[in-house]
Amino acid sequence: MSFEDLNLHPAIIKAINDLGYTAPTPIQQQAIPELIKGHDVMASAQTGTGKTAAFMLPALNRLATPAKIHGRGPRILVLTPTRELALQVSDATNKYGKYLSRVRVVSILGGMSYVLQNKLLSQTVDILVATPGRLIDHIQRGRIDFSRLEMLVLDEADRMLDMGFVHDVESIASVTPSNRQTLLFSATLDSMIDKIAARLLKSPKRIQVASHRAKLENIEQRLHYVDDLSHKNRLLDHLLRDQSLKQAIVFTATKRDADELADDLAAQGHEAGALHGDMSQRERTRTLTKLRNGRLRILVATDVAARGIDVADITHVINFDLPKFAEDYVHRIGRTGRAGASGIAVSFASGKDSISLKRIERFTGHRITPSVIPGMEPKFKPRLGQNDGKSQRTPHVAHKRNRSWASNEKNVFNHADSNRNSPHKYGRSTANDSRKRSFRRSSQFNSGIYAESSN
């Protein structure tokens, strides 16, 4: 099948050809015809499968026909959970619609000046891409007219639910026309997604191209057991010095952890930077620009901040801290191995992470075999077989006791981390911290690239 077979406007086809797209992906093949027919759709596909084009191409196709109602308000509204994803959707939309006449795309999201946003909204808008919290602010101030809205898109709906945006999404939907077309795109379709879909969509067509149990065959998944924070830091330093690593994303549990780890990696000579929800939009944009331009080799990020990042040269994803939810593991490692390329996903786990590991393996349908780097073996014995659930109890891992787990990523737009002046936990020495610098490497770790044996 070709894009010409999907009955898209010639101007859209021309833009697609300019981008080098040769054939629609499975999610695009199934979703675009249903959306052009006007059906509500709830669709699921793995990251990197072309979901943005799957909903935006038919949206632009609708804009090729003049609006029936005159006004300045948007005809298409796209809700995304994060600022990065909103900017990514806006950028893709401008590319897909560059040959359509007078299509204006506006982004409304946290971190941007209200003065600028008010100016943008005072003019005619065709496509509005927004994060729920900031959009609610403008709706309450009466700055947006939805009288001519024709299509509502919920992008990464599962993440919006995880972040606690369900009430905001429903409030926004309640002020839009009831005859709108509603699209729900998500990496997974579960009972919670079904509940919100039942309230917002009308007899939707259900499309599920890839199960969340897909094994992500193009991504090599590795597991390293760690004894303590010092052991974890030595492993990380070794991995980051692997010459085959072009760019990597290192995931931490909290925003403060991301800052501290990025600072210490930079102090050790790595081209590293942090990305999290407490950064201003200017800081986030500058960091992402460096990453895309290759001037940043290591990005230390939280789950929410890294959502939607699509950089072709990311060869490694490292779970410095395991995610709280198994679904987040899939989203994390999906940042590598994009567009058919191969990738490596490395996870660190302590003895207390066995339950999280089992949830991840159950969710993905893939068992992660523990690996060992010579000279950096864990003190406790890793699991060796399928009956590892009965293996001996592993020792308590002290570094977990001192970690801060108070940061709530669900309130990423409203809350800042506290105690920013507390001593660093990643090796930065203070008067009250007797630990040695955690990334100082001894000669025994200076030789060889990432050589490991699988058990």
C-alpha cells in the first residue's frame, strides 16, 4: 500500500514524499481510512511506529476543505501529556502540512509566556496542540473559542491518565462541540483507557496494531545486579565509556536525582545534561537541541520529561533506577532502536527490585537474563534459571535507604523539588559527606570496552 491509496490530499502527499516516506506503517494503514471516513478511533501501537502521522495526516486532510463555521478558534485540538511531545507534534504537523495553504499551528503549553500565548490565540488558529493544565488556564479566562472545533485528539492517553490529567481532559472535552470527531491514541489499551473512551468517544473503531507484550526484537535488553550506589556508579561509568555508544538516555527516579547525576557525569568529562519537569521551557529546548545536534552525548532524564523524544542516534537506554510501572519500561527503552535500527537497553537492579523485574517481564513477555562485567560482579548471586523466584534472599541495599522518592512526576507542571541544597548522593563531597567521589575510576576499570558474559 502507498500513501496515494489512502485518499489524502495531493498537497499532503507531496510533503510526505519530500520527507522520504515510501509506505504507510501498519497503524497508519488502519487508522487513516477510518479517520477520513469520520469515525471515532481508539488506537494502540508501540512507540516509533508513526502514531503522530496516523492522526495528523487525516486531520490535515480535513483542513483542506474550508471550515463551515467562521471564527478564530481551532478546528483541530491535540492534547499531549508533556511539553516535549507537544512541540514534537507541532513540528511534524508543520512538515506534513507545508504545502497546504493557510494552515496555522499553535502550541499552548507550560513554561511559555502567557503574553506570547495570548497573542497567538488572538489570531486565527487551525490546529492547537496543548498540554491539559495550561489549556485549562486559557479556557477559564475565556481566551479560546471551540465553536468550530471538528476533531479532538488525545495523544499518549495512557500517560495523561498516569499523570492525573483525566479530570482536565474531561473538562476540556465538555466545552467542545458534541458532534466532534474524537481520536484516542495510546501505547496500550487497558481497562482505564476503555473507561475514558466510553465517556468521550462515540462507537469508536478499535485498532490495536502491536500488543504491549511485543518483545522489541531490535532492542537488546541487559540486566546488571548492583550491590550499592557505588557499585551502580562504577557500572554506569564503564557503560558510558563504551566506544559503540553514540548517545544515551539515563533514566532516574526523581528530578533531583537527574540534576545531581548529570552534574557529576559532566564533572567526570562526559557530555551530559539533565531533562526534567522543573526546568524552564528555554532550558528544556536548549538541552534537546544539543541532544539532536550531537553536542550532548548523555541525557539524564525522568520518565515524563523524556516522553516523545525521537533522536535517531540514541543507541543506549540505561535504567539507572527501574521505573515504578512496567509500562514505563517499554516507553523508556523505546527511545532507542527507532525506525528499524538496533539498540541496547541496560537496567540496574538491586536485591529489592525483584518484584519490579517480574512485573516488567510479565508485561513485556520477555525474560531479561542477568549479565556480569568482569571485575564488577555483584556480591550476591544473580538468578540463574526459571525457578529463580526461590533463590536466596539478597542483602539489603543501603543506598536505597537514603534516596529521595518524594518527587511526584504526576505534578510535573505544578511542583518543584524540595531540599535542592541537600548533599549530593552521586559522589559530590561535602563537609558532612565522607564518601569518596563516586565516579572516580580505578585502574582496574580503565581497560577494555563493554565486555560481558551472559548467564
